[in-house]
Amino acid sequence: MKKLFLIIGAPGSGKTTDAELIAKESDTISHYSTGDMLRAEVASGSERGKELNSFMSKGLIVPIKIVIETIINAIKNAPNANIIIDGYPRSMEQLHALDAYLQNESTITLVSVIEVAVSEQTARERVLGRARGDDDNTEVFNNRMKVYNEPLKEIQDFYKAKNLLKVISGEGTIEEIVNEMGEFIHSLI
């Protein structure tokens, strides 16, 4: 049985860094970032990468079928029984697609959805300060925030109703956030 933890948060919330550090400190947790997996596909120059880039370069949501295939392959091939995937879901369509898949999958259990909450100002400063790629500019950031915020309340409400949502402040130091998130995850595995 694989235990799945999803981490959501605004662009620049630190969700990927937090998850990477938690997985690095534990030999029982695998971590995958949907953004990193999709960016790696774009960088490969494959046909799928070109298709992905047409969405990602504008800050738009990638088609659900591609994202679900990417996530499910990562979970099934993970070397550990505990998996953290960050950056998913970003829409109700994505949420429902994964939820429907998990209802028919007896080997994977969604244990918790952790939201790393930050102010828009903090997110903006972090994203524009890191300048990781072509998508780290003001116009794309504004669109990514809009895309993130539009379904957020509905996503929160869905997971609250299932008693799966845990909100952690992303405004502290990386160490504070990683400690809080790590303790929470380890309490459930």
C-alpha cells in the first residue's frame, strides 16, 4: 500500500523545496514535483515536451490526461511506500481526475493534502527573485497566481470535507516549515 501526500501552494510558496528536504531526510519517502517533471519533459525536446511548453510558457494549466499519466507513473514507480507530490491539484478538474482514479486503485491511499500558505507579496518576491526560467516574470506570475487562486477555495472545501486538508504557514524559515511539515507527515506514515 502506497501512502500519498499532496502539497499545494501558490507559486513561490516553497512547496517543492519543503518536500525535497523532507524526502532527503527520510529513506521511506519519495518526492515528485509535478512542475519539475513537466519542465524536464519540456527540456527533453520531445513532442510531448513541445506540447507542454505551449501551455506552461503562458502559465496555463497542462491538459489533465498528461498530468495524471505523469503522476500515476511516478507513484507506481516510486521506490518507497510514502510519496509526496507537490503542485497538484491545481484545478477541480485535476482534483476530480485523481480522486476518480484513486477510488478504483486499492494500492494507493491519499493520506493528506498539505497547503503551504503564503501571501501574494511573499510569493511574488520569491518567484521574481529566483528567475528560474522564462516563466518567472511578472506577467506569467500574475497569470499563475490567478490560475492558482481561482479554484483554491473549492479545492480546500473538497479536502476539508474529507478531513484531509492540513494548512501550514509558508511565511517562516525553511527550517521551521520543513520541521512542521515533516513531523506532520511522519505522524501519518
